[in-house]
Amino acid sequence: MAEINKYQDTLKQYKTDLKDADITAKVQEIISKKMAGNNTLDVYKKLYTCIDLTTLNTTDTKEDVWKFTEKVNDFEGSRPDIKNVAAICVYPNFAEVVKEALTAEDVKIACVSGGFPTSQTFSEVKIAETALAVANGADEIDIVLNLGLFLEENYEETCEEIDELKHACRNAHLKVILETGALKSASLIMKASVLALYSGADFLKTSTGKVYEGATLEAAYVMCNAIKEYHNKTGRKVGFKASGGIATTEDAVKYYTIVKEVLGDEWCNNELFRIGASRLAQNLLDSIK
């Protein structure tokens, strides 16, 4: 019983009884007052370096992934004023392909894992998949929070699974996807954020972009506040990743604005802020031109 209580006790340390209308109002206020100041060429260039360039198609082949990686290689040095994307994100069976093809410096290999995008499989399978992805070259692992366990308030199993996957990552960073489109309410998003942080997440990520609604500014605001409060309590910096439907330069600047206003300038870099996207990269380059 004490084990179960420690998760409830952790949640009690945070303000989780959030009202959706209050969050919406706060987001609108931030965007209306602060976004214009971030709508600059320098921010566009910085946002480009925060992209996890993603290909997660059922039809992906080794050749597709190789060519996808070569585009990132080709960009290297082509624009001295713009650094490359932060990472290439693929299914775990393609980690080795990216590792072989990648010549661009400082670009990480990220893999979705753990029964992505539903997280509905055996924990042993999730652990094995994660360990194999890391062994094949993944620097970062993106897993989905087990929403089935979380929504039935089985917090012990929810957190223990994240902890085990964190261990399977070894030195790779663990991003925990909350699938905020399924959680919907600010209160549930806050609780999921707190438990993921407590369990060792290196990043909180909004969405898979596969089944439910993708990222929203409201979800980003709640998650960033959880990260801020966690940092204040523990001193540990955890990153934030927005993902799912972010395609335009305007969208990207809005998420940057939320991160900057809630977490501050020190989070506005690709060590602590990412955007998972496929179309955004070209749109940002067009905006920069």
C-alpha cells in the first residue's frame, strides 16, 4: 500500500486540479502579447535546429530511410547561417540504416519504441524493442505512456514500466509521449506529466500524431508548467517536445513562444526543446528565404 501511496503523494505535491477554460485563456494571452516578438528570422533559424525530422510510414523501406537521411547529410554546410536538424526519427528497425547513412555532425538518431503508437503490448516486448533500438544506434527513444494503465489509475505499473524502459535506454535519452489528444483535459495531462517526470523521463512529448489529435498549445502550456515545477523541486532539467500536426512556421513560433514564456530562454535550444515534424523543415526554410 505504501508503494501505491507514494504515487498519490507525488501527485499531491503539484497543482493538478486545472480548469481547461483557465488554461485556454492563459495561452491566448501569451500568444497575443508575446508571439510577435518571436516572429523573427533568428527564431526561424533556431527552430530549424530543434526539429526531429520524422518518417514513420507503414510503407517505409530501407532505401526510403537511406534517402531521407541523405537529405539531412546534403543540408550539412549548405547554409552556413543555419545549423542542421536535431535528429532523424524513425521506427526502431531502421536505426541501423540511419547510423550507416548518417554523415552529418551533431544529428541524433531517434527511434519510436515500446509498441508505438498505442503502447499496447507486453512490457517485455517494449523493453526488448528499446534495447535493440539502442544497440542498433539510437541516441534517443520515444515511447508512449501506457494510457490504459494510467486511466484506470494504476499508477504503480504505469511508472514502473517507464522506469524499466528508462533503464533499457542505457545512455540514450527517453522521451515519454503523453498522447494528449486522448487525455483531453488539462488535469489529466498534468497528472500524466508529473508521473512521467517522476519516473525518469528526459523529455515530455505531446503526441504520436497517429491516432488522436496532435499537439495543442494548451497541452504544451500544461506540460511546460509541470516541467518548470519539477525543475524547481528537483533541480533536474527535462525537455519538451511538441509533435503531431505542426507544419507551418506560424505554428512552430507559437510553440516556441509558450516554451520561452513558461520555461525561459535556457529551454529555447535543441537540448531541451524539440518539434517532431516532416513538413515543417521545408516551410521554415521557405520562410527564411
